[in-house]
Amino acid sequence: MDPKELEKSHAEIRPLKILCSPAAAGVRCVAANPSGSGFCSGSFEKTVRVWQTDGAASEVYSGSIKKMQTESGAKDSQLEDNCVCTLDGHHAAPVSSVAWPVGNTIYSASWDGNIKKWDAEKCSHVSTNVGGTPFTCLSVAGSGSNILAAGGFDGKLRIYDPNQPAISRPALKFSSHNKEISACQWHKDSFHLLSASLDGTVMMWDVRNEISIFLSQFQFGSFNAFK
């Protein structure tokens, strides 16, 4: 993306479309699919929803956010419910993180301590990795999406093989944070992994050598996301 394309005032920046579902609870996380034709969202109502976007140019939404929140879909043509299907499987707690790394494969992590694999095309559950601790974040690595990293409320970063869901114990577990892990992110071309915590630290992990590299500590505040 050319930064010059973003040289607009805040007043001019509007969403192309508002996708919504009146019955849905608050949305906690989203992830786009690789093709750009859709995305998935995780919610406080313990479900993962698969959404479809047409990919075509649309007229920019001209109303205000207040108007969007108060008017019904019938009155506002830009409000649409393009939910393809609802994946219901996290029964005990909200979905905290979702990832759509390749093809029709979706992963979701939940405060219920489970990581689930879904088939977006069939709208079906594929497998579950049982972690045993509430998960707060999720990241997928590898060209075949065969390595999962998940951070937990307990400050531990766990590595799972989604192809071995019957094994509840993680392949690796890293313990350097002393508070909840708020975000984790794989490097796209290596076995290095970043984690951020509410303890104000950022760590980089060399997964193959099972070592951690302390990156930074902030005196105030904490981290909530990586990009």
C-alpha cells in the first residue's frame, strides 16, 4: 500500500460497508482469509462466525457511526449481514483469538482452554487441542500452518501441533512472563516468535533452540497487540 493513498483527513475516512448481525454479542477478534474474499470473527457469545465480502468496489458509507448503531438494516442499505455460517464449539467461554492462515482452515482459541480447528467451506469442526488454561491470543506459523502458538492467562506461551490434537500436552512451553500474555506473533520466515505481556515486557523466542531473548520492558502500561 502506498502511504500517499492514506493522505486524507479523518473526516473523509469511512468504511465501505458495515457488516453486522443484530443477534450477535460483542465481537472480540477478527482475521481475514488469504484470498481477501472473507473473514472470520470471534465473539463473547462463544462462537466463530464466517463472513463473506463481495470484493467489488462499493460506495463509501456516508452515515455516522451513531446513525449506524441506531438505524435498522432495513433503513440503511450499507448495513448487511453476510454471515455465511456460525461455528459453535467453544461452549464454556468467549473466543479470544482467531486465525485464518491458509485455504479453508480457521483456528480459534478461547478462554475455555481449547484451540479448535475449523473447515470454513464445510462450516464444520475438524479437531481440538486441549490446553487446560484460558487462552488469550493465538498465532499460526509454517507454510502448511502446522505450528500453533498460544498465550495464556498464566503468563505461559505454549506451542502445539494441530495435526496431533489428541495430545493435550504442548510440544513446548515457555515461562518468562509473570502476567497474562496479551499478544503473540510468529516471524513469517523463521522459527522466531514474539510475545507481549501485561507485565510490560516483550520477549522473542527461538523455538528450535528453546531459548528466549529479552527485548524490552516498559515502566508504564502493557501491550495488547502485535502486527
